[in-house]
Amino acid sequence: MRISIIAAMDKELSLLLALMPDHKVDVVEGQEIYMGKIGPHEVSLSRCGIGKVNSAINAYRVIRHFSPELVINSGVAGGADPAVKIGTVLIADGVCYHDVWCGPGTVAGEADGFPLYMEPYKEGMDVAAMLKQTHPEILTGKIASGDRFISRADEVARIREVCPEAKACDMESASIAQTCMMEKVPFMVVRVVSDTPGAGDNLDQYRNFWTDAPKRTFAVLEELLSHLG
């Protein structure tokens, strides 16, 4: 199966590259794309940069150049539900925007022409349901995306007004999902919760996550891939 994995930041990319130690580097339109295999899958791994525009452009680029059968967005996310703890691996069963409203007669959170919650690859979610039985750190739920780093409880409350079911928030998942839907390519989102906005100093949580959180959480992605296609 041809799979493109997209991460936003170098820190995320370095953790994910550990899953693909034997890789080569291609340069596509000035961007480095890491090519290799994870299990039986042919994989391209790229860093899109932070935010909706960066991630949408990157998703379109890798779809156009590599024709993946599945695009996976992976990295970190902030918790948007008190039940979600740092280190939780959240596999999204739906993705929406928390900063989109197209005006009267439309629903907040919906991109024009798309449902509120964009739904991921069904076979992948079947695998996620199986993994949850043996991995207590895995949770499935909704992720809300927007162009803002969320650091306060009132910001989380606003997100949940738009997306009441949101378990976590990030800055790229929905734009990648929308691009994939436009290009008719299945997508998945696998995120690790790095901080809990509004619960103490989440900036310190976020900074400490990179040194204190076990890297094995990213290995969930590798196990997910081992059961796909």
C-alpha cells in the first residue's frame, strides 16, 4: 500500500523517522520528502509546517506526486476534553474546523461543501477499534483544527461550542482531511496529546512533553500500519 505520512514540525518528523531508518530523500518543489518502507508499505514522510495553509498545500503536493492510497496526519495535539490525558494516542473518527463559519445559513465548523465532521478511512478505524482492546493509551474521537495554538480554558470552551464532541485540537488535521476528500484519497489522523489547555501551565506541559513523554506512543502508528491493507 502506498501511504503518505504528514507531520507539522521537525520534532514530530524526527520521532516518525525512527519508524523508517532506511530511507532516501527526494526533493519535490523545493521540499524534502523522505521515502522508504514501514513493514510492507511504501511510505513518503514529509513535514508540512504549522497551520492550515501549509498542511493543505503539502497534502496536495504529496497526493499529486506520489499518488498515495492513504494519507495519514500524525503528530501532537492539545487536549480538549478533561478525560483526555497527556500521552493519550487519539485516532480521529471525525475531524472538523473550530475557526470556520461561512455565514448565515451555514453551520459553524463546516467548510463550504463539506460535513461538519469529515470521516476517515473506514478500514483504518476498524483496525483502531481492534488496537484499543489491548492498548489502554489509545482513544478514538473527534479532533478540531484551527489556526491558533490553544493555551487557555476559555479557548477550549469556545472550541467545544463549535465542535461539542472534540477530544483534542490541532492546527492541521481538518485542512489535510479536506484536501484528501477533494482529491478522493482516504485519510487518517493519529495524534498524541502533548498538553491540556486550561489545566495548569500547558505551555510547560507542551515543552516538557518532548523530553518526558515516552516515544513508544508514536509506535502505535507503526502497529496500525502493520494491520492495514
